[in-house]
Amino acid sequence: MSRRSEAGEAVAIGLAATTTAERSEWLDALRGFSLLGILLYNVQVFSGFVFHGALPAMRPIGAAFDPALDFIAHALIQGKFYPLFSFLFGLGFALQLQRAAERGTSGTSLLRRRLGWLFAFGLAHALLVWFGDILTIYAVFGFALLLFRNLSQRALLAWALLFLALPVLVYPVFMAVGLGDPLAGDPSTPLSESLLGRALHGIVDGSYFDVVRAQLVFYPGGWMRRAVQLALPRIFGMFLLGAWAARIGLPLAREANRALLRRWLVWGLAFGLPLNLALAALGGNAVLLPASTTGLLAVVLASLGMPLLCLAIVAAFALYWRTPRPHRLLVAAGRTGLSQYLGPSVVWVLLFYGFGFGLFGRVGYGIALLIAAAVFVALAWAARAWLRRYAQGPMEALWRRLSYGGAAKRAFRAGRA
């Protein structure tokens, strides 16, 4: 075989799809579970629940239990599933690098292309569908994660813990400078004349093009909100923690890591759960700005409680997900994660926004939760049916084709030469 053919074959092997043997079903199920949690919280924004103070004329249907449900969401959902999804993203990222190395390629150029297209998907999602997109943040942090790929296990864990602790170190600076809420706006300006009010009006009563204009307001604000609430270092810390978990062989070596997983489960239930309940009782992210001692306590509770509870969830799935049933809905949802993340946005925009059925601000959080759960189950059923015929979800296949198409063609041509 010629050197050119050998090179082409090596690239082609590096591009090979993940086989069933390489998959960890419990990780697919965990990814599906994390997507469910993300959707259950995101529906607060889609339905207009988080804007109820800015929509005084609205009288939501079925809102009697909303305060209790909001507390439960703050305690068990808000800020728990994005870190969990971040952990899984970092773990999957590290696994792709490991598989590429085993097949004789570095994998970094392919990952950069994948991240570039992920950013493009996220930007289109944020500007054309829903402003609360997280994919662009994951893509940017994925590029940053490449800088840590050659660290030792110990160094990777140390950096992960540093980023998770960073909010506690930075928040006293916020207190020292008296940081307020940069997105609060001028209280003397009537809501109808404010930037927020005009953007909300576009969502509630406007056309699709009014919604797109509103996205241009809310999307940059989302980046700023996550920055001042110090969520970004916590997300990247979970990226690094997931990469470390891949390094210790967690996905395919649950038995070898059983003692560690049991500690995660005990710590998460004994400390993480109470800390998250305390954070919810304190007011969650709502007390962070303007900076205060209460906000500092909230940051400490979040920085300790959120990662511990996330690790407990990981441990529960790793320890107790046993029976191989690839037809389960959580597994199907997890195997089509990108499609499952983007699909509900399209459905909910049509349900809640003014150019659709116009339910924005008109239903309580309880009803919105039921809608979110129904959408998740329906799309998971669709994913299960899809996977009986195809190896990947529709968006996953498109992402792979865009990322790997050119390299695959070059590999094929080199192999034929």
C-alpha cells in the first residue's frame, strides 16, 4: 500500500462513526435526562413566566401553584442541568480526542470544524428562533477546552476545581465596586418606552420579524447576564470536570470507579441537595445583583451545591442504569441531543409567541411544565422511530456531514489513488 493510501486510510478511520460498542447507554440516558431538565426550565422563559413582573396586564391561567413550582424549579432544576450538560459535553469532547489518538490522528482539526458549525447552529438558533441559546457558549468553551487537552489528570482536575471556585473569588470584587444590575434599566423610564418593553411587545404581539428584532436585544443580554451572574466559569469548570472523568475511564469502567461514584452520590445527597434547597430559599440568582453579602452567600451555595448535585445525578445513572434497552425514550433523546435541543424551540415559539398561538404570559408555570413534558415525550418518541432507520438524528447527521464531508472525500480520494 502506498504512503498516500495509508494516510488516506488513517484519516478515514479517524472519521469513522462511533460504533454501538463504543457507546455507553447510561451516558445517552443521562444526556436525555439533562435535556429534559433544561427544557423544563427553559419553558419558564418561552412561556413568559420569568417576565410576569414586566407583563402586569397578563392574568395567567392556572397560576395558583406557580410560587411552589418556582421554588422547586430553583431548588432542583435552575442551574443544575446546564452544568450537567456541560459535564457531558466535556466528557464527550475528551472521548473524541482519545478515539482519534487511538486511530492515529490528532482529531483537533476535525473538532475545530465541529465547533465552528456548532457555533453557526447556535447563532442561527439564537437570532432566528430563541435568544436563550446555549450552543454558542458551548462552542466557544469547546475551543478553549482544546488548550487543556494535553494536561495530566491531576492538572485537569485542579483547573476544573479552580474554575468552579472562581465565582466565590470574583464576587467580593463585585461587592467592593458596588456592582448593580447592568441590565436593570432606568426605573424612571416607562416599560413601554424601554428597550425591554419594546422587545417583549414584539414577542407578545408582533410578527416574526419583530421577534427577530427582539432576539437582537435579548441574545447579547443573555451573555451579559450569565457573565455578571458568574455562570460562565462554572460552566467551563464542569467542561473540565467532564474531560477529567473521561481521562479516568468513567464511561466504560463503571465497576472500576464504583467507590468514587458512591462517594459522589453520598456527597450530592448529603450536601448538594440541602445547599440547593438553601439557595432556593435565599432567592437564587435574583439576589446576586446588586452585589451584597446575601449575594455572596448565594454564590457560595451555588458554587458548592450545583456541582455536587450534578455529580450525584451522574453517579445515580452510572450505578443504577443497568438493563440494555436502547429503545427507551431517554436513550433515544440522548442519542439525538442536538435535534432534541433545537426541536422544542421551534414548537414552543409557535405555541407561545404572538405570530403563533400567542400563549406567552397567558398560562401559568404549571401548565407550561405540562406542555414542556409533552413536547419532550413526543420528540423522544419521534427520535426512537427515527433511530430505527438511521444511525443519527437529523441535526446530528447534518452536523457530521458539514464537519466531516470535505475530509471524508479527501480521505476517499487518497485511498483510491
